[in-house]
Amino acid sequence: MLYVKRISSSQEDVIAINRPTSTYGIHTPCIIDGHKVTAFVDGGASTSFVSRKFAEQHHWEWTPVNGSIKSALSDNVSQRIGIVRDKKLENGKKIVVTDFEVAELGDNEDFIIGLDLFPKLGYEINNVPFTWPQFSVTEVKNKSESIINTFIHPDIGENGVAIQWKQIISDNQALPTNSRCKLLGAELEINTNGPPVWI
């Protein structure tokens, strides 16, 4: 991960911009201002950017900015180059107009999509736990075996269902097989090429 130090008249702040790229990472085809490019999708980058080489090849002008870029994996520091403004990015079914940080990129990368564009492009990072693991491993005398004690929340039954739902589920299971829902539009019709079948 790299960090960018942005310098303003009022304060100096440091934000994550990218991590070292990899030819084995996730890539996605894009069109930027009419130019096709394969972008590296970097969930560790807080900022999206283009390579200086790509910007120069397409004669893009950028606004110079003060600050520095520092790698979190080493003490290497480089000066920020600038920002290209109002570029049209097409990706999948999304089209956005946005700015990009200009940087010297490695691994022949021309464009990196960072977290700043995830919401605009509909990207999501799912199933990342935000609590400590909720189980413990107890060692037994036979060291080749272990016992996992799963922590169960007090409001959750052993089957993983909330206690508040226990009676509701029981009532539903007790409904006669010929019962019909009284809610308007709640019935589902399946086309069976014959008389309709109601379930």
C-alpha cells in the first residue's frame, strides 16, 4: 500500500493511494475518454490513478499538486505529479466523469481503480468480519485433536435461528397442507400447461 501526503494551506494529511500492483490481480476492461485500457482493481487503494506514460501518450494535461507518495512496505518516497480532471470512464454498464491521480506505475499498469470509485462503479467488498472471531479452540490431551467451542449469542438458538422466530416457525409448520394465504397477490401461479397449480 502506498500513501499520498496532500499538502494544503490549512493542513497536511496522509491517505492511502495504492499498493504494489500485480499481473495476477483482478483486472477489468475500461474505456477512458475513448481509449481502451485494462484497469487493475485495487481494494487497498483509496485513490484511483493513471500512469504518467498513459497520460502523456494521450496528451492529457494535469494539474500539478504538492505532496509525496510513500510505500507502506518500504521507505521509498516519490513526489506527487498531478491530477487529470474530468475524464469519462466507462466500465461495465457504468459511466462516470471523475479525476485521477497521475503516478509512475510499475508492472506495466496504466490505470488503477481504487476505493474512491467502488461506489460509483457498483463494486462491493463483501463478508469482511468486523468483530473478533467468535469461537475458541480448546487443546485436549491428544494433541492431534482439538475441540472447537462455538460461541452462540444468547438470543440465537442452537439451530442458528433467533429465539423470537421460534414460535412463528412452529406456527407455519403446523399449517394444514390445504391452507391458502389471505394476503392479496401472495399466491404464486406456475404454468404447468394445464389447470393452474396453486402453492
